[in-house]
Amino acid sequence: SIKLYMDAHIPRVITLGLRMRKVDVLTAQEDCSNTLSDADLL
């Protein structure tokens, strides 16, 4: 299965909707990366 990484700018409702559909999602907030720049995340 495909795992998705959600940037801090993605609305939480989208993440929740994906999880309801059994999509494996990790958010920047969950791994404490929400303060990093996009370049650093990539």
C-alpha cells in the first residue's frame, strides 16, 4: 500500500477522511516536523 506524508498546510479533515478509508497517513505535526521548511522536509 502507499503511505502518505501530509505537510502542515493540509487541512486535518483531509487526513481524517483518508484515514477513514484506511489510507496510511503520517502528518508533519505527528512527527514534530511542522516547523521545518518545505525544502527541509523534502
